[in-house]
Amino acid sequence: MYLKRLEIQGFKSFADTLKLDFNKGISAVVGPNGSGKSNIADSIRWVLGEQSAKTLRGSKMEDIIFAGTQNRKPLGFAEVTITFDNSDGKIPISFGEVSITRRIYRSGESEYSINGTSCRLRDIYELFMDTGVGKEGYSIIGQGQIDRILSSKPEDRRFLFEEAVGIVKYKNRKLEAEKK
Ligand code: ATP
Ligand code: MG
């Protein structure tokens, strides 16, 4: 599985549709200060279901919608689509390519879809559970996070290993079953 494509529209500084194609291997995003490099990483976190505005460096979720500039009006919604190559089947769904889309309006409403079919946020969490991608994954290591991992309590650090070995799904199912 690898990140194949990212399409960003109306998210933070990207008023026009931005399409980024990635290949297998290493890609680097370079650019001057304030040009939007971190906004790209934020868009990946967001499309995979991030619910915390603070994690996305804002104070409320609406802050991720393009706010306008001197000669450009603010936009009414933001939309990001992330596409993974799934030819190795690491994502448990029978598609060779998996696209996740999230759209948000100023009212705060979010819509999600998997390969064009609308779904719940929960479906996205479940799809990426144990893949290392996703909200609780370790595929995005932010500034300061390494320190946090090293100095965290053993119980908290254990979660990272559980995700890596792929047992989070089963632990969650057990918890759900116990609730019923
Ligand atoms: P650095 O090298 O300093 O880390 P960077 O390339 O990571 O910079 P970003 O933090 O991604 O830069 O981009 C910051 C820019 O995004 C700022 O100019 C900010 O005004 C703009 N920005 C953030 N949110 C919005 C928004 N909702 N609407 C318009 N512009 C926004
Ligand atoms: Mg940055």
C-alpha cells in the first residue's frame, strides 16, 4: 500500500484544486516558509478523520476552509481526496485503489466517502485500523511527537505496538462485544 494521489480543494491556503501524484519510494515537499507544506500534511490528517482543530493548528474546524485573501473571496467548503494504491491488499477492501473523500461546510457538517460511496467516519477508522495509517496510526510523525512517544507512559506507548502488529481491530471488537 502506498499514497498515490492527493486532491485538495478549498483546504487552508489551497483555494484552487491542487492535485499531487506520488510514486512508490520517497517524495519530498519543499518550498519557502508559509507556502503550504504543513497544510498538505494537515490535509492528510484531516481526510483520514482528524476531529481536533488544534491538531490541525486551528482553533475551530471552520479554520481549515480557505478564508480568502485580499483579492479572493473565502470559500464555502473544503474537500480533500486521498488515494492509496492497494494492489497488495493491505487495506481490507477488495479494490486495487482506495479513495477517501471528506468535505466540510461552514456549518461544520462533514461528509465522508470511500471510493465514491458515502459512509460514516467510523467506517474509515475501521478500514485503516491496524494499517498504521489513520487517526491513531504512526504514518504521520509530527514535530515533537517523537519526544512524546519516548516520554509517554508504557501503557500509552503499547498502543503504538498494538497498531503495528495489527491487533487493535480485535481488541476493539472484544470491547464492543463486552458492551452488548
Ligand atoms: P514553514 O516552512 O514555515 O513550516 P509551511 O510551508 O509549512 O511553512 P504552512 O503552515 O503549511 O506553511 O502554511 C501557512 C499558510 O497557510 C499561512 O500563510 C496561512 O495564512 C495559510 N492558511 C492557513 N489556513 C488558511 C485558511 N483557512 N485560508 C487561507 N489561508 C490559510
Ligand atoms: Mg511547516
